[in-house]
Amino acid sequence: MPDPHPLIRKTTRALLVMLAVLLVPYASPKLRKLRIVHAPWDPEDIEAVTTAALVPPPVTTLGEAKLGATQNKATVTNSLPDERIPLDPAQLAEAAGSVAVVDPTGTVMDAFYKRLARTIRKEPGAVTRILHYGDSVIASDYLSGTMRRRVQDRFGDSGHGFILVANAWEWYFHNDVDHRASDGWTMSRITGPLVHDGMYGLGGVSFHTTQSATATFGTVSRGSYGNNVSRFDVYYLEQPWGGSFQLETKGQPPLVVHTRGDAKVSRKASLTVPDGAATMTIRTLGGGDVRLFGVVMERDQPGVTYDALGALGGRAMLWKEMNVEHWRDQMALRDPALVVIQYGTNESEMGAIDETAYRKSMGDLIDHLKTAAPDASILVASPLDRAERDENGNLRSLKLIVKIVELQEDIAKEHGVAFWSTFQAMGGKGAMAKWVKKGLAGGDLTHPSPAGAQILGDLFFSALVTGYDAYASRHKDAPQRPVEDAGAD
């Protein structure tokens, strides 16, 4: 047979070489991008074929298609569960820009949340009362003033709450209330001078007079807060040598109260007024020692009150002077749902701390409060961060304040009460230095500015209400916050 034409031999070889080159990318998955067409064994092509088979192309022609019988049946994969899904309070608080309240058993805040649930349902007489004990940050009604406004905006305004008879400290101040007192009063305080019987009333101050003296409490006309009251409750001590006082308000005859009795007993005298703007004056009448503790301004409607019970120079150890039985009687008159204690700033001035002694003083305070207010939740709120300057003049967190925060969280857990870290909420170590630079704290590197105090109040508010959200997710009888409120924190 004659040899093929030379061009045919060259063409065949060229075709074979080109075919070999085209087949090279199919020898390795790494060369898949160089392939001219996808191989049918490629996984992505198998998936594409399968998907195409499961999802036919849409029919774009006009007309109607006949349907057979259909059914929509709930299953665990495509429907919401019948029960509420338990929510994580830490995640909720973080989403709200705060840190969660630490509840060591998961139930220590339930007493507060149960009362708040009644308030949300607007049950008659459902007033949720919060008492906040602390140092100068609370005495000046900074953080507590923001909290009072926020909880009343959200859950209802049940009145201003507890106020001392007169200013027991230079920095003592309350927002959204008209309050003044004449001279003629003397006082004893847990911060000194002390009183021999340990009876300091709800706010840690006992006021006396045998003379003529007055104290006036009223609503304010400016702003949107503190505009209404329907009842004034005067906390006083009935005692063997007690004198008399009267309560005066426009449009009513004076209410005379005699404080003489066989023994020392905590009492309250109430003056009811039409709900709205009102002013009440206490006027002592003599006849013995009139001993008063403070006045509660409240409204007879569902809502929240927030009592700022701060003491300038306040420390946990100072409450050892309080007569626990007397404290229990005062708490019974007030009926709180939540008691917050916030100390540590003044303790940090000592330079060093005896850990054993501090554990005892803080633990004793917690235990005394649990005895005094057995139906309330107890929450320890840590002190704020506090700054100092290092050898180079740079600001840093005071080492002792960091230690105190750690101790408080441990003590709260040990004594079975809740804990909230103000320190961590404001940013943790180094936070105060940043706050000072931003104008959120003062040059003393300790106290917040009004703007900073408002932020702290917002952070604490978010921690409490997201804690309630988590509680409501576990208790089907607890009402959820309205949708428009739940996303606003």
C-alpha cells in the first residue's frame, strides 16, 4: 500500500497533539478552570443536574394550572414552637449595649420580675418599688435620676419615691421634685454623728426637733417628670416622749399626728390629694421630740418608683450601725421589689484592703438586707471605674477598684444575690480615662458628669429590662414588653 500523503500524516499528528493538550485539565481537579466543558462526574455538575431536576423552570405561558388537595401541617422544622424559647440574658444585654445582671441561681431576681410583670399587666395597686443604696453618685441622684425617668417612661409613673426630710449632706439632691426645709432640725446619720439606738430610718438619717420646724415636698411644673402625686407618706418614729406635727396642703384642713406611744415603733402618716400637682408641708407642733425619717411621694396607679438612698462618703461597713429589726420595720412600710446596693468607691481610697474584713462587712450588709427585705430581690452593683496617674502622667484604672469589683462579684455569688458590673458596663479597665477625655467624667477621675451619669443609668436600665425579657421567655404567664418597647434598648 502506498504511504499516506505527507499532509495527512502531519494533520493526524497535529490533531492528536491538540486532543492530548485539551485532555490535560481533566487529569487533575486543580485544573478544572481550564476545561472547555465540565465533565459529567464533577460534583458541581451533579448538583446542578440534580437541582435542575428538582426545580423545573417556571412556566411563563398564560392560563391556569389544576391543583390537587393540599395541606399545611406544622412540623418542628417549619413552624414556631408552642412554648416560648428561653432567651440568654447575657446575649440580650450585649445586644442592648450593656452587660447582663449575674444571677447565681437563675431565680434571685424573680421577686423583682414578678412584681414588674404585675405592673406591666396594669393590675390595681401594682407598684414596683426599687430602692438604690449607694454613695455620692446616688446621693446626688445622678445614675438614680436617669433610672427613675427611664423606668417610669417604660412602665408607668407611680411617683417620685422616698426623700429625706432635709439635706443631710451638701451634695444631697433629687431631680424632678420641689423640696426644702427650714432650720430647727438636728440629725444623726450612718456616716456620723451616730444615734444610740441604731434607728436611722429607710434612708440612713434620723431627724429630730423639739422646736418649730418645717419641711415642704411638692411636684414640679417644669419638664415632663415629677408633675403628679396622689399621696404623701411621712415616715416617723412613735416613741414614749414623742411630740406632734401636722401635714398641710391646699384645700384641706391640717392633719395632726401625735407621735407619743408606749414604745419605739416605725409608723407612717398618709395625706391623700387629687392626683396631679400638689405640695405638702410638715409643721412640727412641739410637745416633745418629733423624730422623722423622710417622705414618700407616690401615686395610686400601676408603675414604678425609684428611691435614691445615697450617702456622701457611704461605705458598706457603715451599715453595721443600723438596727436590723428597725430596718425590717421600715422595709415593711415601703414594700420594695428590688434593693440595689452600690458601694466601693470610698473603700478604694484606703490604698489597701483587708480582704477578710471586707468580705465580712459586705456579706453582713447583704445578709441584713435579706433579713430586712425578705420579699425583695437583692442586687450588688459594683463601683464605677476610677483612674489614677502613673509615673509618666498617663491615666490608668486604680488597682484597688479592680480588686473591689472582683471581690464584690465573688461575695454576691457566695451570699446568693445578683451582681451587676458597672465597671464592665462602662468599658472595664481604662474606662474612666476614656470617659474623662470624652467629658463623661470629672477631673477628680472618679465621678461621672451629668452626661456620663445618664449613660450609666441607660446601661443599668438595659441590663434590668433585658433580664426581665429573659425571665418572661421562661415564664409563659409573664407578659412580654410591647414590641415597640422591646427593640428600643
